[in-house]
Amino acid sequence: MMGVVPSRWVNGNSYPSLTPLMTPGVMAGIVRGGGVMESWKRVALFVGIVGGIVLAMWVSFTPLVVVSEVHPAEEQDWLIHGGYFPSEEDRRLAALPPDAYVATITGGELQEVSGVRWQAVVEALRGGQSSAAWRSSGLSLLRPSVFFHVTEAPVRSVTAVVEGNGPREAYLRVVGEGTPALLRLRRQFVSLDDFHLGTGWANAVQPPSRLLFPGRRFAPWIMVAGVALYFLLPGIRRDADTVRYSRRRLVLSDLLAVAMLGFFFALPMLIPGALQPALHYWPITVVLWLMAALFAFVLPFTAQYAGWAVNVGDEALMLTTPQGRETIPYSKIVGQRPAALRSPRWLRHLLWIGALINPGPGTAGRAVLLGGVLANGVELELDDGNVRYIWAGDAMGTSTLEHGDLLEAGLDRIPHSGKDCAILQRFGMPFRGPRLAE
């Protein structure tokens, strides 16, 4: 049953709740509590989103071969009117006849090639196969270019380009069917210098994604698989009258957490344009990935809450917590009182110090939110000196439990201790522990 938390459970300020950070032993506790599949559901979701982003943004540094068609008249004109002051050598090359210009730039080494593959390259350069996967989406200063890995056919047969160290260039004349074409093949190396903060790829022509980001075509499938496993893997089966946390709330919390996780995890890669440059600019990456980690910590906690349940019996409460299952007879519960969860004092002080150093509505708002009550519930005092906690509502006074009316009926059998509200200042919602000192 969803609704308003009973007033006896609410004690504190009304600020939105915040899922806390992970504490040691949470995942092992989930397994003991019977929520191992709930953990695997969230592992699949996390791996799918993070793995998809890594595959999409991982850049390959394999050398490429850039192929372009040489048009002597256009290149000679560009030497003079290309937007910068031409040198004496530029003027000399521009004044040469086309055949002499070709002989000069090729150094007299012009290899003739033929075949279907080379004809396909020429057609792509001339726009005949604009849908070719290896064609660049950008344009060079004069004409389109196509890209190949050095190991791909047909460029791998041009040893003058694919072998040796450093930048290399070669010229080919394609003969056969159609108009002959003069091609320039240039080996291009991809490095961190090609990626700049804020602009990404810095060169004029960016290679196609299948060469620059080879894992990008698999990334959507990895993400879809992670989300699908999250919804398809079976969760914990509960009886119809079991008191448990609202599954709708848990799912929404998971999806919101993983969306924010993905945003902050991908942001340092989007700024320079790839994963490896993001690691190079590590100060920005560390800050943003720490923010992503805060949202990643939500997932083990929602798995923990999914494994929590209470069955209300005629003589006892059956509790399922991350620490295990136990039956607590009503006769062993000596009293109950309201409980409220707050952030640790040091965190609240730290946030207010940050708000004073960097004043603004955002910093002050976070300090106010975390300074209030994060969750409300009830503390059950046992006759052995220990306590059990049942967290039933968020800070807005809204119930987070399904079948909360059954729990209310069971708690009506337990006397009130008459003590003030128990205030817990810590990360995480504890479900058991020693009695707090008065």
C-alpha cells in the first residue's frame, strides 16, 4: 500500500530523501538475505551501460591510409589562392604544366594499378558510392577522401605506404574501365594530439567511425543487453501479503541512478572526443568519475532494499534483511519509538563550509537537503538490548512500502517506549544494531 507514513514514524524536516553511499559488506549481506539475483540484475545494468560507453568511446590508434584523387589544375590553383601567402616554391609549382606538376609531386615514381577494388575506390571518391562504409563523412580542402586500415585491401599491397616508419606518401594511376585516375595515398597516424578539449577531433577530415571507433557499432547492443537482463532476470518472489519496498520506486531509482552514472561517466570522454584522451586529461576525468561513482553506489543499496521484507504473523515478525532472516516474537520486543536517519555531522559541516567558500543556490541547497532528515521509520527495542529498524518512509512523509497497513497492524501489538525519536547520523539505512545510548 502506498500512501502517507503514519505520523508516529515521522520526526524531522521535510526534505527529499537521498540514497546513501555504500558501506563495507553490503553486497555480501544482500546474498545472505536472499537477494543474489537482485544483485546480478544491477550488475548487468551497470556493466551494460558502462561497457557500452567504453566501447563507443574507445579510439583505435591503428595507422590509416588516406586516399584522395589528384586534380592538378585545382591543386595548382589552391597553391596561389588557398588563403595564405604562397611561397616561391608554391608559385613555381603552380606555373608548371599539369604533366610536369604530376611528375614533380610524384618524383617520377608512379605505379599503375587496376582491378575491381581500385575501381570501387575511384567511384567512391567521385561520389559513385557515397554509402561506402570506408568513405569519410567530411571533405578535404579540395575533394572527398576515403580511409583504410593499413592491413585492408587494396591499400595493403602498396608497400611504399604501409611499410616503414613515419608518414609516407605514394601515388598510383588507376587504369582499366572508365576514366583513369591519379590517386594520392598518405599514411596517417592517430594520436592523442588529434583530440582537443572542447573540440574533439582537431583535424580537417575525421576518419569514419568504423575505423576510428571500431567498438561503436557494438555499443548499443551491449547497452540494450544490460537493460534487458535487468528487466528479464527474475527478482525475489514474495507472498502477496509480504511487506516490502515498492518495486516501482526501486526500478525508478535504478534507472535514474544509471542515467546519471552514464552521463558523468561519459562526460569526460565527450569533452575531448574519446576515452584515451580523457585519461590523458585525468584531473577533469577524476572529478567527473567520482561524481559518477556516487550514483553507482545507489545500485547496491537498491539491491539491498529489494532483498528486505517483513512478514507479519499472529505471534511474531519475520524479518528478511541483508544480514539474514530471523523471526522476532512480539514477546521479545519490549517497545518501539520513531527513528530518523540523517547524514553524518562531518558531511553536513563540510557542505556548509563549501557553501561559504563558494556561495550560490546550488551549494547552499545541497547543504540544506543533506542537513535534513533522509528517511523515517521505527526502532524496535528487543529484550536482549539490541534493536531492529524498519524504514518506512522518505523525508516527505510518503510511504515507501507496499502493504504497509499489514505492518501497521503488527506494530499495534507492540507498546510504545515513550522515548524521543532515535536520530541516526550515518551513511546507509541500518536494519539492526545495538541500542543507542540515551
